[in-house]
Amino acid sequence: MKKAFLTTIIAAVQLAAMAQCAMCTKTAQQLGEKPAEGLNSGILYLMLAPFAIVGYIGYKWWKSDRSV
């Protein structure tokens, strides 16, 4: 169970790292190579907080369900 959960989280992060909205893609193409990398890093940084919160809630839920 733990291995499947971890694999799912890693797959979700990898898919989110490759995805961009249409506006972000257009902007990144116009900026050039270095600024586009910075934009992608910023998107990943902003994505980290919601994933961490959901992961924490999931862990607590899994831990409490396991102790019953």
C-alpha cells in the first residue's frame, strides 16, 4: 500500500512538472531559454504547497486508519 501511494505521488508530480497552461507556454516561448526555466521553476515552487498539504492530510488519514 505504501509503495503504491508513493508511486502515485511521484507520477503526479512528474506529470504536473511537464504541464503548463497555454498562456504560460506562450509566455515562456517569447521570453527565451533562461527566463523560461525560471518560469517553470516558479510554477513548480507554487505547486509545492498544495501538494504538501494534501500529502500531509493523506498521511494523517492513512496513519489513523491503520491504527484502528
